[in-house]
Amino acid sequence: MRINKYLSAQGICSRREADRLLTEGKILVDGVVATMGQQVDSSNVIVVDGNTVNNGTVEDILIAFNKPVGIVCTTTDKQGKNNIVDYIGFDKRIYPMGRLDKESDGLILLTNNGEIMDNVLRSVNGHEKEYIVTVDKKIDNSFVKAMKKGVYLTELDRTTKPCKVYKEASNTFRIILTQGLNRQIRRMCEELGYRVEKLTRIRIMNITLGDLKVGEYRIVDGEEKRKLYEQAGKNQRTC
């Protein structure tokens, strides 16, 4: 099996993350720096960024976390206490599924299942993410219509996909996206002359934030987990 797929199946990281680590020379196979596309199996001793991979059965973990403002969605320790993984302090190795920018709060999923992470992150699959957004002034029908249609983002030189937008209050709206461009909602609002004051993600696919308090997490399991895996097109691993 190709090494990036193998590490993903073992719950070490996503294929994309494995490719990055391979490029940086941070993966060893039997004591030798691994190469892109290298074939491996359970007989190999694999070390990822200084940690030896356990080739046994891996417990499949999925966590829903209500990220506070100021926490960075990264697995490195370069951000100090702002690192989402260190903040949660879970006793097993997990990774965030995608990003939620530092100034935003709300729902983010974390897992040790690299394959499901890859599938959920592929925007081509059209997976919905829902947000509540407050801006600095009153919104009108023209704003809602423009957001729904898609907004040309000057910095990224591309137009966003059509999406669902609902006015919730004078300066608050709910938006459902099926893509995840960098700081997409903030950029969309800026192009239309608005500044985001608060942005909270409340849903990823079928997983909702619910009454989960800021800074707390819960284990996702049972039917809720099964449905997410089904929508992502993958079966969950045997625990």
C-alpha cells in the first residue's frame, strides 16, 4: 500500500498531511527517509515525526468541539497554548477536519481517521457547513441576493459557488456553504462592503453544535457518526 494511504488507514494523519511530511523528510521506513509513493505494509517499522506507528487495530475516534475565538486549528506546537489539539488535551492522537479561522468560533470536528477526513474535506462532494454571521451594519435583500448568487473575491481571483443565505436579524444572517475557500465568508462580506463582527459555525453535514458549550467537546458515535460516514462515502473502521 502507498505510504500516504497506509498512514491514513492507521489513523496517523490524512493523505495530504502525509505527503507534506514526506516532502519534509519527516517519515522514516525501517530507519531510512521515506519517499513519495513508497509501498509499505505492517512488517515495516514506520516513524512519523519522531513517533513510531503502531500497526495494530486503531480505535476510530470522532470528536465535535466548540472552538473558542483565539484558538488556532493546527496540530503543531508553534502556536503554544493556542494549538487546538493541546487545548483539548485528548489522550489519543487526533487531527482537526479542516479549519476555522482564529477570529471565529463554533463547531469543528477532530478525528484520527485520515480517510474520512480526506472525504469530508473534499468540497467537490458538496458537504454542507452552516454558519451564523453578524456584520457591522444592517443587511438588505440585495446583500442576501448577492451572497446567494456567488461573490467575486478579488484576492483569490475567483467567484464563490451559489449558496443558501437567510436573514436572521437586522445585521445577522445564516449561510450554508458547500465549499471552503480561505476566510470565504469574511471575504464575501468585505467585497459587498460589510465587516464580519462575529462568525460561528453551527453545523458540519449532519453534526450540529447544539448546546455544546464554548471550549468543550463531545464524542460523536452511534447513528450520528454512522450517518456522517455514510454521507462522506466511507464506512467507519472496525474498532
